[in-house]
Amino acid sequence: MIQYLEFEKPLAEIEGKAEELRAMARETEEMDVTEEAAGLDAKAAELLRTLYADLTPWRKCLVARHPDRPHCRDYIESLFTEYTPLAGDRNFADDHAVMGGLARFDDRPVVVIGHEKGNDTKSRIERNFGMARPEGYRKAIRLMDLAHRFDLPVITLVDTPGAYPGKGAEERGQSEAIARSTEKCLQISVPLVSVIIGEGGSGGAVAFATANRVAMLEHSVYSVISPEGCASILWKDAEKMREAAEALRLTAQDLQQLGVIDRIIPEEIGGAHRHRAATMATVGEAITAMLKDLSGKDAPALVDDRRRKFLNLGEKGLAA
């Protein structure tokens, strides 16, 4: 059953009416509603195209957070084979908000790391809604060290509102863990590619996305802070999140223009949550292309490429 977003309510009414007609027809065999239902389907399809033709930044935030959007676990199951999860940071615990391990991508051995939000109430609580604690970032560091040692490309899938801001996380060195993970991204001498598949929130996302190549799904977002958090700080009013979303320039289109990301991965009309299999296949194609782009570079060139990418951030924005 489709979960409709706030701005999709008119669409929900039309699709609901079409389904009601079909349900009535199933109960009454002599009733033919084919033409009426087809008309409503056409109307719904046109409205869907209109709604998604020019999404505002705030609406893109809503789409990026849609609970039915494919998450890290879905991508791993769809795109990778022989996935062997590795757990724990060898220091404190295993953080279920971060999953990763050894796998094969296009029959090539790789290390894959990502944030996992969960897909129902129980798993979302277990995964802490994709908000990693220090042990999650230290687990990622351990996996990146493993990739560096065995010359394995690293693929990261980013989908987090941000690092967990709880007392325990701060006591165990949250900011230091994020900084070390970001540093490790810059140090490893293997190809590192990252895809923002939903939310890319603050340093919690940067710690995985300091990569040679960064891609974003068309309706994902990537920002230093959530629109609600920004609105609370600037205007002392979280209800001004729409204005904050505009000001933050958090859409894939804005970030490509600024040079923060390298490519936008298109989503079919209606978003990834309506076209899960097609979206995951498209992400797989983008990862293949990014790895191919890096295939001719040796270890020093990969490190230099990554460092220059982040040292040069902002140049496009200044030029504009």
C-alpha cells in the first residue's frame, strides 16, 4: 500500500477512487468500470507528472525521507553478491545503524558500507533510524582499513539524518569518530565512490561521502543541517523549514552546480519509493560508471584526486 506524502493528497484521492471502482466491480460481476477506472488512472498519471516536474527543496526533503524508499540493505541485496557482513568496532560495540562488509559488485570484490534506517517500527528502533553512534564510524574505519590492505574498492551508501547526538555518543567521542572516518576516507589508496540514496545529513554523511566520486539520487538531499534544525537556529521557529530548505541549497541539482557532487542519478516519475527495482538498477549502473572512471588511476593518483576534489570545493560557487 502506497504511503502518500503531504503534497500528494490530491493524487491519493484520485487513485483511491479508481481502486474503489475496481473493488465494486469485483463484487458485482455485471458492473463494467474499465473505462471509468482507466480515465482516473490517466488523470492520476498526469497529476503525478505535474507534481514531480518541479519539486521544491522542501518537497524533495519529504521524498528523500519517504519510508518506502529503498534503503542500504535493499541495495546490498539487489546489487551485490556474496555479501559477508562484518560487525563491531573492536572497541565498544556493534552499531546497527551502520552496516557493511565484503561483497562482490559486477563480480569484483569490494567493501560496501552504508547507513541503514530500517523498514518497520522494530527495525527502525534497532537501526536507530540510521543515526550512527561513534562505534558505527569506527566500524567503517576498520572496514576501510581492510579495503586498503587488500586493495579493494570501497562503495558507500549514505542515508542518514545525521550522527546520533545522544549523551552516550558524545561521551564516547562522537565528533572524534566522525573526524577520523573522514580522515580515513582521504587516506586510503583505493577507489572510493559514494551515493547519497536518501538523506545526507551533516558530518554523519560526510564521514562516508569524502569520496573520489559522489553521486546523488535525483530526489535525495545533502546538507550541513536539516531544514527544521536550520529554521530553529536562524528563526527560532521550526515551522520555517520550507524557507530553510530553499536557503540551504540541499538538492542534487544545486550541489552539482556547486561542484559538491559529480553526478545526479535520475529517478522515475513518482520517486524511488514507487519504482524501487528500477531505481536500484540505475544506482548500480552509476556505481559501475564511477568505478570505471577511476580504474586507470594508481594509488597516489587516487589519493591526490580525492584530496584535490575537497580542497577545491566552492570554486564553482565563487565563479558563479
